[in-house]
Amino acid sequence: MGVGSSGAASILAQRRFIGCEIEKKYYEVAIKRCRKASLGNLEYRPLNKPILIPNGNTTVAKKPSTFLF
């Protein structure tokens, strides 16, 4: 179940969801996210918004010096 992303998405899409989680901390986060989704106040990125558009100068866009190719 992790942090409840699939559960929250299921709630937003009015679908059923069953989840289980071993780690209590992840379970608690998942419960909070699912409750927020059911109340309509879960924050999430709109589908048409890109995750990240890095420019060539950001660290994430540069090839690490340890790469051989």
C-alpha cells in the first residue's frame, strides 16, 4: 500500500480499493491521504502539468562524471 497513492487515486476516481501495509508509519500516512481524498482536499499534481522540466544547467540534467558513456 505504501503511502496510499493508489488508494487516494481510487477514491478520486470513485473506485474500490483494498490495501495492506506492514510498516505502521506508511499505513498512517496512507490513511491520512485517503481521508483527504475522500474529503476532497488532497493536494496532487494535475495530469496535464509536467513533473519537472529541467534546464541544462540543473544538477539533475547533467551526466555524472562517473558515467563511462
